[in-house]
Amino acid sequence: KAALAWEGLELPPPPPPPPLPEHLREASPALPSSLLPRRLPVPASAPPPSGGEAGGGGPVGGEQAERSTVRRSPKRVLERLAEMQGAGEPVSPSDLGYVMMSVSKLRLASQVLSESQQELVLSAFTASTDSDVGAAGGGGTGRGGAWTSLAASSSCYGLRAWSGSAQGRLLEALPSKINAVQEPFTRVQVGMAVFGLHRCKDNSSLRAVLAALTRKVIACEEELQGQEIGNCFYGLQQCSDSPEVRAMLAALSSKLHASSCSMSPQELGNALYGLQKCGAANTDFLRAIIADLAKRVAACEARLPAQNIVNGLYGLQTCRDGPEVRSLLSSMAPHVRECPEFFVPQHISMALYGLQQFGESPALQEVLSALTERVLNCQKDWKLHNAIVALYGLQRCGDTGVSRALLGALAPQFARIAEPMDNQGISMAFSGLQSFREGPEVSAVLAALRPNVEGCTEELSGQTISIALHGLQRCGGSPEARSLLPFFANATAACKKPFSVRQLAGAFYGLRVCGDVFETRAVVGALAAKLEECLEPLNGQAVANILYGLQNLTDSPEVKAVLSAILPHISACKQPFKTYEAAMALQGLHGCTEASSEALAVLAALTVKVAACQETFAPNQLYMAFSGLRHLGAGNEVRSLISSLRPHVQLAAAEAAPARLRHVLKAFEGVGSPEAEACVEVLRRRLSAMAAPEAPALGGAEAAAPASLPAGWSVHRHEGRIYYFHEVLGSQWTRPQDVALQAASSGSAPSAARPSAERSGKEAEKVAAVMPGGHGLPAGWSLHRRDNQVYYSHDIHGSQWSMPGASLLDGWAVHVGPCGRTYYHHEQHGSRWEMPC
């Protein structure tokens, strides 16, 4: 996320500081007498104060005038602080709290105070450590007195005026002072204290202050009002996910739920704006907060102004999609549509930026539709960074008619901008296109972006190239997208730094629909050189993404270079592949032919990974895997892979719906080998059995047949032929009783033929897990699955992971370990538990 942060994004102005309530306004003048400037003695010849006689009435003068002047001038307070420190007089916490708040109300401390004055405040603040806190309660024996809730909350509020190392020193000193406060914070003090954190950088010191304030929020006995709720959440805007943030969100969730007040548009906008970084927590408390704020937005009688709408949507940028967020979006949509103010480009871009995490949903589409109207009615010229930020927010919105309409409305804005893009701009713009397939709107945006992209004078980084190509994953086949590929090919070749594994995987994956054209092959050739340079080990996901991006490319020198470069990474990968990773990698070989020795070598390496998979291949994954073999012939590499996938085909035949089985069967078109024909036969038999309709009641000898069948079996007829059906074990042509007798003659009974009514408990679950058919297995063996892993069972020989009856590959030998478990060894490939058949 940090790499994608857009430096040119202009954040909205911060809300005005919370107004002080009456009781604090009365407390402010009560400045300690020690801070008042000492009155100089009046010479005898001096005239009396102007405006009246000595000792008489008239305008405020004397000590009252001095006190009034100090209230309006924090610099006078600082001068007095210097005198006190020089004379060794105590500095009370209330003095420091007053100074912190006074400075923050003016502007930044660096603009109001000189360096020596800043150091004076910091020294006085950090010197008032635990030894100066005083005893419990309101008194205290320390030289500075006890820290009160007013002093602590005022000091936290004043943090917003400081930055850099000075802010860090204040944050380090604050937790002990907050923890030393014995009295509970009032609701106003809670809002002031948390609000003051909104400019603090997220670090361990800030989290320590947050933890101390969380305890004060929990202990607050007053009901929070809208002003305090908005200020509290607004103060969290720099806080990313952490245990301290989650604890604060939990405390605020309880206070928000207990508050019965209504919230103004400003308060709602501030509250939502503060969630912009802590939304990744995705806890129950955060979701409860969003749900509660959604109700308050819906109940708000006044229409939200444009700035409050933008703040609210912008604050959702790290929140995950869910019912609560969708409820909030539904509540915001009418405000977006009916707002009487015009939206400027900055409003639209920030609003869309906040929607970047949300997938396709009716609530999101409603907001996008309202924002499309705002784009079309926008009367101000767009800046490049506004258009880029707006496009970036569409990255997960789905390829719908509404989102395409919004994309089409943004295209003319890009066409009017003649400004070169930089690395961040290119990354963000192409990220926003990743959900869209080819179409006139996408083509218009790509055509408008091309001059800005090609005008980039910076050297593109691997991160930028990877993100840009990844953004073309669905629309890369359009002429406008292909016209940009030579630019990225040259940028890849010119990039001096090596690509990371993640960058390579993202770049290759984005080429999956670009087609087998010269421009695509140029990019592949440049990326192949970067893959050759990569020294990081590739995991299964990276291998899958790289090969998957080649699926529409035929044999070419560039593709062969990629296959040669990735082969050692596959062999060296020690982590087992997941089934979807193996399926994606195999489908990536779809365009390769048996004439490519590099493709066959990669296929052999992937076969080892497939055989080691402990998960079961889903039907769609089987389709992907077999479709990748379509042009690779019927050599040993292909036959070995199909043999490794055969048990998964049997499991799919037992469980999958007919439509899915027909889909897998279609993948075998063009794959010719005995192993492939055996898989096809399994699928066809299963489809025939599943297509058999319920037959009418049989007569004669056939009517009496069910009485002699095992429990759970019934007899039926299809096109004049008798078949048998079991709710758990499925359909078969062979009479179940005959199978049992045949097995009994050999001394064992296959578990698939035993009636499930005779089992109970875990035994019944095992029988229910038996997959019907067991095609190709030796007599007495049955196929099972436990915890998504395939194994084979025999009543005499027991259970094993490897398929019985399969022959070992050349060079492999079988052994029995000290534990009694069978394993297999090869002089070059080492040892493994799974049988390399």
C-alpha cells in the first residue's frame, strides 16, 4: 500500500478544533498565579493607571489586565516559564497543559515558537516525569503537583501542533502522565485527547499513548455526544491495525452503541474519515462501528455537504467488503445523488479512492452510478493526479454496466490532459483497469493514457512494470493495450535492478489474454531475461502465475527461454504445490507442442509436484490440467502425468455433478494415450449411470430380485438393461450380491460392497467415504478420501497412500522404513513416501 500511495493527493482540510464547553471556558482564566508576570513597583512620581483614579473603577487594569494579556498571549507564558526555570520554581502540570493547548490553537509550534522556545516547552514537559506527578488524588507532594484529567487531555490535544522529533519526545513522556491521572476523564476531555493524535505518526510511542487513553475512554462515565464521537474517530486517522488500535475501537464501539444522540453531517464525516487506516483490523467491533454509523447516516435529516460525503467515503479505503459496509454505502448513495453542491475533481477522486476494496455489489453500484452523474456534471478541469486516483478506486468494482459507464465518463478527462506520468501514476492507473475486459470504454481510457505513459521520463521500476502489466490481465487483447506493450518491453530491458519473484509473477500473469503477437513476445523475451537473473526461490504460486500467463502463446524462442529459466526453480521448490497451483501451471502449457523439449521437461517436473499433492483436484482444476496437455502428444511425460491424475478423476466421477464431469471430459479432446482413454471411460460410465432414469416396477423374477439384494440397494431398468442403485455408492450394472460372492471366494470382501446398514459410528462414515467404481484397481482394493486426501484400502493388506498395482518409474526402488511404512528411493531424486508411478 505504501508503494501505491499517491503523493499528489490533496487531503481535505482538518475539521475545526472542538469548541470548549462552558465549564472549561471558565476554567481557562484560572491561570496559576505563578505563571502571571510579576508586577513591577510603581515609582512615586508615576501617574496613576489611565482610565480612572488610583483605587477607583474604570477599565480593567493592574493585575486583571496582566491576567487578560497572558490569556491571549502564549509567548508571555513562555517568558514566565523561562523565569521560573531560571529561578528553580516548580512547573505544574496545569501550566504545561495550558501552554500546549494555547500553542495548538494558533498554528504549528514551529511557526509560532522559536527553536529555543520549543526546547523550553519540551524540557519543561519531559522534566515533569513520574517523580513530579505527586501523590494519588488531587493533591501531590511533587514539585510540579499532580497530573489532572484537564492537564493530560490538554497536553494530548496540543500534540497536533508538533511534528518530527519534538512530537516523538512528547509522545514518549505522555503515557506515564495519563496513567497517573486518578480522576475519570469527562466526555469532552476524551474527545479532546484522542482528537489531538490525528497528526501523530504511527509508531510504538503513539500506540503507548493510545493504550493509556483507551483506559480513560472505558472509565468515562458520561455518554459521548456527536462532537466527541467525531473527534475520537478523527484522531485515529494515522493509526494502522495493531492490538492498541483494536482495543480503542472496542472501547469506542461500546460508547457509540450506548450513545443515543444524533450526529451532524460534520460529525459523521469526521468519524468515518478517521477509519482510513485502521479499517484493516476487520474486527467485530469495527464492523459494529460501521453498522452503527450507517444507521446514523440514514437517520440524518440534513443532506450531507460534498466535503462530508467525500470524507466519509475516503475513510473506507482499508475497510473490507461486507454487510455493514454495504449498508453504509446504501445510506450514503442518496446523499451523493441529492447533494446540492457541485463536486470538484478532487471530491470525485477521493470518493472513488475510498471504494478501492469493495467488490461488485448493488450498494456499490448505486454509489458508482451517483458518482458518474457527478463526473458528467463536473465543470472544472481535471488534473492528472485527480484522474489517476479516481481510476485507481475502480480496481475491484467489477466489470458491470455501471462501472463501465463511470469509466467512459473518465476517459475524456484523461484525453484533455497532456502531462507525462511518473512511476506511481502508471502503477495506479493500470491497477484501476484490472477488473475490466475489453470494450469501448477500456479502449478509450487506454488510448487516452498512451501519450501520458510514453511521455514518462523516469526509469520504470520492476514494481511499476509488474503492476501495469498485471492491470491488463483481462483487457490485454485489445489493440490499444497491445500498442502499449512495446513501451513496457523496452522499459523492462532498460530496468537495471533485478525483478523480485512477486514482480515477475504479476507481470507474467497479466499477459494471459494478450495473444500470440509480436508485441506480447517482446515483453515475454524481456521478462525471460529477468527470470534468468532472479536468485530468489520460486514458490508454487509464483510458478503457477508465470506459466499461466503463457497459455495463449505457442512455441517461440521467447517462450522456450521462459521454460528453460523456470525449470530449475520448479525442481528446487521444496514446498508442495496446492492443487490450484499445479492446475494453473499445467494450463499454461496449452500452447506448447510435443516438439518443445523445454515444455516436456517442465511437464516432467510438474508431474512430481502433482504426485505429491495431498489435496483432491476439483473438476475445474482437472479441466485446467488436462487442457494444458492438448498439444503435447502421448509421450512418457504426458502418460506419467495422466497416471498421477487418474485417482483424482475417479474421485471427481464419484462426487461431481454431470455438468462438471462433461466439462472435464471435454478437456481430453486431443489428448491421446491409453491412460487418457481409461480416464475417459471412467467419466463416461459415471455419466451413463447418472443419466439412467428411475425405472417402473419390475415383474416376474426381477420383481423378487430386490429381496435378495444387500440393504440399501434397489434394482432398475434403463433401455431394457437392468442396473442397481445405492444412495451412497451410486449406480452400477453389476449385481451387488454377485460382487460380494466373488470377493468372498477370494477370501476378502471389498468394503464398497458391504451394506452400510451393518455399520455404525466411524465405520459408517468410512463406508460413506468409499468412492464407487474403483476403476482400474486390483481386486479387493477400494478408493477412499479422508481430510481431503486420497488413500487406498484392502481388508487384508490394510491402507496405503500410493495406488496399488501401479508400476514404479525407472530408477526407483521400494523400501520399508524402521517405522514399518513403505517409502521409495531414487539415487538422484532422493526418498519420498508417495509412490512414483
